[in-house]
Amino acid sequence: MPCALVVDDNRVILKLFEIIFRRYGFDVILSEEGEEIVDKIGENPPDIAIVDLKMPGMDGDEIASLLRKNEKLKNIPIYLHTAISGFCLANIKNPHLFDGVLIKPISQKTFDDLIMLHFGSLKVG
């Protein structure tokens, strides 16, 4: 079963991503803080990560850097999630750490396209 990591300081956003990913058969690891993700990953490393740009403590850029330094996680797709309309990766320190940007609110079509791109099928449960 694939696994998704979602890091966002907004509990509503976390719950929405959890519901959506579980509909596609994913295990989901949720975190409100970047500092706790290494402990939460444990024995079930994620196959994809979605991280919020602006959070207290570690921001999305720092979280992506942490994930890329981890041998088990360095090649997973990492998407930056932001509410900044028109945002592009060129606006951050390390754009090469991310596979793309998702603008809040994410549409169902965008999410479907993301799943198809990285997992090749839509198995909605």
C-alpha cells in the first residue's frame, strides 16, 4: 500500500488530505510540525510528500531539504503546498528540492493528475 506524508500546520488541511489519500488506498502520515516527521516516518517511509510552505518552526523548504538528505526518502516526489496565488518554485531558496507546487485549495482534477503521474492508476475506494 502506498504511503503519503502531509505536513501542514492547519489541522483542517491535514484532515482533507488524509480523507483524499485514503480514498485512493494510501496510508497517511500527518504532521503539524516539520521537526517531528523523522520520528513519525519510522518503518513506513512515504512514497510521496506534500508540505506547506509557511509554518512555524521548519518551513516547507527546510522540510524538503531534510527529506532529500534521508537515504530512504531522497527520491520521493515532494510537492510544495501554498495558498499564495501565482506562486512558483523560483520564489524559494531551493526550488530543486521540489517536484512541483500545489496551490490551495487543490482541485480534485489536480489531485487525480498527481496520483496518475506518480502511481499510474486511480483506485478510488
